[in-house]
Amino acid sequence: MNNAIEIKNLCKNYPAFNLKNVNITLPKGYIMGFIGANGAGKSTTISSLLGLVNTDGGVCLIDGKEMRYMNKAEKAQVGVVLDECNFPEVLNWKQVDKFMKKIYSTWDSESFSDRCKNWGLPEKTIVSKYSKGMKMKLAIAAAMCHGAKLLVLDEATSGLDPVVRSEILDILMEFVQNEEHSVFISSHIISDLEKICDYITFIKNGEIIFTAEKDSLTEKYGILRCSNSDFEAVDKNAVIAYNRNSFAVDALVDRSKISGDYIIDKASVEDIMLYYMKEGKI
Amino acid sequence: MTGLVYKDLMVMKKTLLIYVIIGAFYGYLDISNGRTGMMFAMLLITSTMIPISAIAYDERCKWDKIVNTAPVSRKEVITAKYLLALVLTAISAVMVFIVYLFKPGMTISENLATVAVMSLMAMVYQAFLLPTIIKFGSEKGRMIMMIILFAPIVLIGVLAKQEIINLSVLSDFLESNSHLLPYITVAVVAVIYLISIMVSVKIYESKDL
């Protein structure tokens, strides 16, 4: 069986930024969170995956096929939500429905209307009058109404209030109840992703730092808190990054490489990402 | 692809309505003055400015990103814009035709010939305009278009004046083959239009969206 997403050795060069050998695999039926700071390469990776930009090496496969070589039926199985609502601002959702059903042969008008109504999108208000949350809901409704098996969301929850974000996360959870369905979602709001993701991929300066199951990450890493003198005795191979002040040190460590009696707290995905981005890396 | 044209027409509905109203006013002026210039300007503006505005709208909401993840190819996205331009040319042509029906002393065949010539000229204009806009975007494209539009006219004028090229060869040929002129014109415009579509598709296919 093909993976929902398989990115192999993806490279993309810009004058001031490069994606370097990006490798990501998302099996079907799971949600992967794609995290990283602004400008780390999340959107470039997603644009490459969707065939929106020309790449300088590597392949990006969705269900075993590159997006640009997909036929119409295959393309309809990919639902995309980008960081803003990309529908013409002078139209309302009724009008969006009218032309989308001419673009997608698999478009389900009824389900689209139901979603829009349930999510409180006014029928006659044009998109430019929508709030940010309403715009994102419209984009998500559209992405889910043409028989998509994979949803790709690029920063779809940023700029939204916690209530709407939580609603969107619920929608995504519900979507993957079907084991043929998968979600690839990028965000810098890591706490959101932590709630729903099975896999986490972290990108920094165009390079993948890790891509792993979320549970294995939280099992593997921990936060060691100790005094400065105790820290000297710790195997430095186990330390990924640390914070030091005049009294104590707290460090992100690989639990398996630590021996001895230390206090190691649980590390959240957010902790792991923040430590990886720290200057005090060894 | 019809969905894409339909979407643009929906987006541009209000603008189109305004152009039609202005067109009706221009039509009145043309009829009362016994001229044809205003209607020609109207046709040219409607059939070229609306596709450009449609592209500008697309740029504003980054429509190109989302449409290219939908089941349409880049070739179809571009062809749809040309189709939109042709639909608008047809709408404007019908309007000019209707206005000229009220023009004293103009026969139906004169009317049709005038409308046909105007439409063909509009198509040539579109053929140069659209690839420029697709390459440089609607803002820069408009500026560059002015240069592109006038440069060949000025260049030919200057060269002809300096007697470097002899335009009389061309005019002699056209005069002696005047019965073929309409066919030659249509064929030339069709070829220019097709080349333009091909160039635009090439530009768009290599573009990072």
C-alpha cells in the first residue's frame, strides 16, 4: 500500500533560503503535524508537495504519484487549505458552490451547504466581510467536499481564536476516523498539533531535524533539571540543548543515554522544538 | 474549464455591468456624432480590461495556488483566461452591433464588417497583453504593456520614414489581393492568438505559484 505522503530528498533553492534533502513519510490513516519557526521551510515544502513550485531535486508523492502527473480523479482526492481563504472576496459561499461544482466532478453541494450552514457562515455575506475564522471554515468546508482522502493544511489554524481552533481540530480528528483518510498539517501553534497528531515532523532552516511518532518523541526525550556541578557529570552525547543560569541547568536530553539518578521531567513537543531552536546547543 | 470562466464572470459581474452602461452612453455619443471611435474604445476596454482585472482579483486572493491543486491543469487555467477574453469580445461585439443598428446610413453588412474588424483588433491586443500580464503580474504588466504596444508602431513608423523598410510592398500586395484580405486578416489574427496562448501556457507552467 502506498503512503499518503512520501517526500524523498526534496531540494529547493531560493537566493536566500534552501530546502535541503527533505524526507517525510506519512502512512495512510494518520495525522502528521509539520512544525517549525516562521521561514523554516514549511510552506515551501507544502508548495513542492502540491506541485505549485518547481523543485531542484527529489520527489514528492501523494498516494504514490506526483501531484502534477495526477489525473482529475486523483487530484480531487487531495483537499488543500492554505493560510488564507483563496476564494474571490466578492463572492458568497453560494456562489463558491456554483463554480466549484463545475470544477470538481466529485463536488458534493449538499455536504458543502450543510457544513457552511452548520458552521454559521451567512449565505449572502461576501467573503471579504467574513472574519478570519469564517474564512478558514469556508476553505476547510471546500477542501472536504470533493471526496478528499488527504487533507493538506498550511497554517490553517494560525490567527484563529482558541474556540475556532479547537473546532477545526475536532473536524480533522473526525476526518481521520476513516482509515483511508490522512491529514498533513503545518502550524507553529504546537499545542494544537500535540492534541491531534500521530506523527510530528520538525523543520529548521530548510532541514528536517526529526520526523517521528509523537509518542516515541515524548518517550525518547526528557528535561533534565540539575545543578551546574551535577550537569558537568552528565554524558554530553545525551544532551541536545540546555539552559544554564547561575544556580541550575535544565536540558533536553535523550533519556536512553542518561545513566544515574537524575530528575527527568516529561518533555512536550513544544519543549522539544524550543530546545532544538536554542542557541545553547552542544 | 467552463467552471473557471464562469467564476471569472461571476467575480466581474458588477464591473461588466458598469462597462455595459458606459458602453450604452458611448453608443449614444457615436450615433449622435456619426462616428465609430467611442464604441471601438468601449469594445477594446471591456474585452481586455476585464480579463486583466480578473487576473488582478486572482492575484489578490492567491487563487492560483488553490486552483492548481484542483482537478485542472495549468494549461486549462490559462486557456480559460483566453476564453474569458473571447466571451467578453463576443459580448462587446454584440453590443456594438446593436448600437450600430440605430446608426443612420449604416447597412447591416457594413455594421458586421466594422464589428468584425474591431473584434479582430481587440484579439490582437489581448494576444500581446495576456502573456505580459501572466509573466509580470497585473501591476507591472500594465506598464510594460504600454511600452510593448507602442514600440512596434513607433519602430515601423521610424523605419518606414528612413526608407529602411518599404511598406508599399506590403500595401501593393494587399491591394492586388484585396478579395483575400478578410481571410488573410482572420488567419493572421488566429495564428497570433494561438501563439499567444502557447506562450502564456509556457510562462505559467514554469512559474512558481
